[in-house]
Amino acid sequence: MENVLFEKQGHVSIITINRPKALNALATAVLKDLEEAVKTVEEDMDTYALIITGAGSKSFVAGADIVEMKDKTVEEAAEYSGYGNSIFRRIEQLHCPVIAAVNGFALGGGCELAMSCDIRLASENAVFGQPEVGLGITPGFGGTQRLARLIPTGIAKEMIYTARNIKADKAKEIGLVNDVVASDDLMATAMKLANRIAANAPIAVAHAKKAINEGLQQNIDDAVKLEVSEFSECFKTEDQKYGMECFVNRVKDKEFKNK
């Protein structure tokens, strides 16, 4: 993959958008490489957590590639938007939690990529925004939908309608990011969080992720039924029996088998 780096450290996989000279902008070639990396994680049940970041300190992803996009027809624009949305939806639906380690600009498609992740950590120099209306278009990779689900609707509308960017501290204030850390500490903080997630029973974490994500789209009565189903499914696993035996016997150093 020319535009995306993929590595694995223990049970944690790392995807790095690697186009720093273009501020990691999401050209179609980048999206194709990202799709390939996501497919690798989909097929690897030994990945218990995933980190997505951008190469360099200036930009996570500065957005879509405007030069590539500007002359598209209506049909080509629909295909492009649908393609990007399909990849981000696959990230959202991965079996493992996904952490966005946002270094620098997360604008347009970059903000949308971060929002498709479960957890967002930002460096102090991170900048978020959906600037599309200033270019004569709307957000096209899920921005109109996820932003209004993650933060208060009125603030989401203001950000999108004004094309105004916000800094990391404001993003944390409104709930768009979980935490803001020094730039030099970003990846270490993301790895620490990923490893803490990976230390728990991965099947249980996957069931919890499904219950949260799907439950948010349902009424509370149906969502509670979903939780009952996901909870009870855990009792099929060796990890449930092992985890509870460790608790009863006061064993602190656990190692789940993902079975």
C-alpha cells in the first residue's frame, strides 16, 4: 500500500495515512489503500484494538483531494461519496474498538474519518472542521450524520453551516474528542488506551460495541432487548468462564484467549 502504512504491535493494529506532502488528503488512491488496510483488520480476529492516525505532525487528514474532486459530474460525485461512506461505515462496524489519534488538521473527510472511530484522542495542535459549504458542497463522507449524533445538534449545524474550524480544546469541550494531549505524547497515549482495551475479553468488547452502536439507532425498549442478547451470548465463551473464575479466586493477572 503506497499511501497507507499498516503495522501491528501485539494485539493492537495501527493504520497510518501516509501522504504527508498533501497533508494526508483522501484522494481515491488513498481511499483504496485505506480500504485494503481495513479489510486486513476485518479478517484478523487477533486484532483487539485499532489506531488510525496520519503521518507527520501537521495533519491527521486535511480532507478530500479537491483537485481530484472539482470536475466530477453528479454521477461521479455520488459514486465518490458512496465509496468513502462505505469505507468509513466498515471502520465503524469493525469487531474491535477503533481509536483516532488526531495529529493536526482533521478537516472535511479527516473529521469524518475520526468520527467513524469509537474514540478520538487529539494532539494540542489538532484542528477540526467541516468546511465543505465554503466549497459549494455538503459533507459527503458522513459528516452531516455523525457530527449531529456526537455533539449537540445545534453546535453541529453551526459548524457545518459556517464552515468554521475549531481547535482541540473546543472539540473536547463539546464532546467531539475524548481527550487532548501533548503532540509528543499522542501515540503513546493512544497505545496505552488500546492496550488497556486489548487486555479485556475481546469477544465481550465486541458484543459491547455492537450493543452500543446498534442500540443508539433503536428505541430504548428494543435497545434493551439487544443488550440482553449481547450479554447472554457472552456466556457461550471460554473467556466468560475464565474471567469470572479469576474474579472469584482473586487472580489479577488475566490473559483472555478470545474464545
